Amino acid sequence: MTRVLVIGSTGQVGRVVVEEALSRGFTVRAQSRNAARAERSPPAGVEVVEASPVSADDLRPIVRDVDAVVLTHGGDMDGDGSSFYAAIPALLDALGDNDAHISLMTAMNTSHSSGPSHYGFIEWKRRAERLLRVSGRPYTIVRPGWFDYQGPEDQRIDLRQGDLVTGRPGVDRRHIAQVLLEAVTNPSGARRTVEIFSAAGSPVTDFEALFASTRADEAGALDGVLDTNNVPLADEPERVQADVARFSG
């Protein structure tokens, strides 16, 4: 039975990930910074654990026996979003020899340099993606569109690559959760960086074929396979450069 840890389990996507994981028969461990609050109404069968997502010491005991980690966490512990990034080196340290699959939710336009400081949160998402890619661990990076902007006919999952979409294309949160989880058990989901939207059409039933229609990232590459708006590593903070050097697989 697949055991999955959900980091950010009480968020607007994390809650859906927990529900979808249970519907697939997964064993679910739900991380929260405040377990008492999270335990008020947890779904039956969910183990709630209190841990800081940016502390390797907190994460180490709760990742020891998992097959996958799904991260839908936010960066609301600070003003610039750097805690979003900090969860990745903490998790990589905590996992040690456990080769669990990591599914990370970021955002569309993450590969771009955002410019104005109030968009710094996007910069840290790009840095988190890059560190995960070079780590050599099995991963899937999912960049969703605008939550809940989809129409009633948009039942099909639409995966794209290259981070080229503009405007406000919508995505059903349940579609995001499905892709994050199906990447764990479908071999073609590994080493993918995809943007996800909801489009008109029938629901996806063959996720292996869905992932196989996309391209895998180059092994050890900093950026997604079709990303073109790539920031030089030398332009990233020294902290990020040091982490990339330390975790490169």
C-alpha cells in the first residue's frame, strides 16, 4: 500500500490531495504546523502529525517510511516566500536514503524572473524547483493555473510545458491533486515539469498516457525541459547556489 506524506495538508489544495489520496487507497500522513487545529475534522484514516516544513529534524521521523511526499505548502511564514524554498533542502536532508517520490506544486510563470520585489514569492518557487531537479530524486513538478477559474464543461486535464501561458486560464483543484498523486504511481510521471489547466472534454482515465504525452526533464538539469526564460544560476542568491552544489545528485 502506498504511504504518502502531504505537506501543506490544511491548505486549499492540500485538503483535496488528502481526499484524493484516500480515494486511491493510499495511507495518508498529513503534516500541519498546528496539529490541534488540523485534527478538528480530519478525514477518517488520516494520521495528523505536527512538524515544521522547514525543519529537517521535524521531518525526519515522519518521512522515514513514506513512499511519496506531496508538497502543496505555502510560504506564509515570512514576507518574501523564502520559507517555500526552505522546505526543499529540509526535506532532502530529512529523507536521507529514502528514495521517495516528491511531487511539488509551484505555479505557472515560475521559470520567469519576476522583477518587482512583491513578486519575490515566484522567485523562491523557481529556486525550489531547481533544487529538486538537480537532487537526482524522483520528482514531478506541477505548475497550476488559476484555481477554480475553469468552466463547468472543463472536465479534462490539460498538461502543457514551457511555461508560456499568459492570462488567467483556470484549473480545478481536484485536477491538481490527481496529477500530483498519479505521478507517484505512473512511471511516466517521473522527472516531469508540467503546467496544468482544466479544459473542455472528458475526464482523464489513463494517467500513464497523459504523462507519456509530455517530455521528461534532462537528468540533472536546473530547468524544465522546455523552459526558455531561464535565470543564470550565478544570478541566484548564494544560499541557493550552495544548496545546488550540496544536493546535486
